[in-house]
Amino acid sequence: MIHNDDLNDPLGENHVGTSAQNPLRSDAFDKTDEEKIALIKKDVESILVTLGMDLTDDSLKGTPNRVAKMFVKEIFGGLHPNKKPNSSTFENHYKYGEMLVEKNITIYSTCEHHLLPIVGRAHVAYISSGTVVGLSKMNRLVDYFAKRPQVQERLTMQIVQELQKVLKTEDVACVIDAKHLCVNSRGIRDIESSTVTAEFGGKFKEEKTRREFLDYIKLDTTF
């Protein structure tokens, strides 16, 4: 059945992003975290009351505050540029000239169309042009860009673009394989499907280099 609301929101129902950057208002950071939590708490209370929930119940009375804190401090914490991890770089003294691959980076993000979880893994690689970055910084950058309302295509591109800037090289690649609960738990309710996105820069656009990266991803690295 097609609902009227679906017809009025074709982009959201088809999980299409409309911007290469997260769509933020110019006043997005005018309020403090505490002010945002207080406002969101009231909004969550209103939603639950509208749904008919009894907020005097022990199980529910703290929910509005918990949800508000979770939104601001945790799952959407990556919206604020002050939360971006410091990506310290180092000179490649050991002259390592092959690609470096950090695979199976856990992703927890949120679909910006339905505010439901996106859960999956990212595989990131780069070829040094003279600069290297600490391994954990790659994981932290992925987590930073994931902690916001997102679309997977944008997330993939943001990871690559940020590492290109940090490492001063175009030779960066990222593949993400993730499940979207807006597909798995509602709508079509397909619990088996996942979404794969990829962004290849510089040498990774070449078939040989891209194939090498994809072969590394397939390696069984269970320890």
C-alpha cells in the first residue's frame, strides 16, 4: 500500500541524499549541549505523551532525558566540528611504499531519513606520499563522521576526503558494507540485504590497485 505521506516524501522513502555535506543550519552550534538536551527532552516527552505513554511509570520517567543526552552526546555527537579527532601525522621514515589497509572498522550511524540505525563495517586504505597517520586515528575518523544523521554514500565520501586532506594524497579508498534498519525493520523489512558503497581516489581508480585493495578486504583475518 502506498501512503500519501510516502508520495510527498519520495527522497526519504528511497533513501536518497541531496547534499555532499550534512545539511546543517547556520545557527546549528549557537546553543550549548545542555540547552539542546533540555529542549530535546521536552520534545521526546511530547512524542511519548502523544503516543499515549504514561511517563510516571518507573521504566519511562527517565526516558526523555536519556534519549536527549544520547542524541547530543553520543549518536549525533559527530555533528559538532569540535568533536573531530586530532589526526596527527608523521613522516614516513621507514619508506613503506605499499598500501595500508585498515579493515573491518565497526560503524554505528543513523539514517537521516527515519532516524534508525545503520550498522556495518568500513574498510579504508591509503598509499603514503610521505606522510602516515596512526592506525587508531582512521577508526576515530570513521566514527566521527558516522555519529550524525547520515546517508551511506556521503559517509563514504567524507571519510575519503578527510583522509586525503590529512595525508596530503589523493590515494585513499573506502568501502562500506552496512545494514540499514530503515530497510531491515520497517518498509520492505528485508533482514538479509545490506548496502555497499565505495569511493576510490588517485591510484585506487586504477584497476590493479583497486583489485589489490578489494582482495585484502576478502582476507580471513580472524585471530
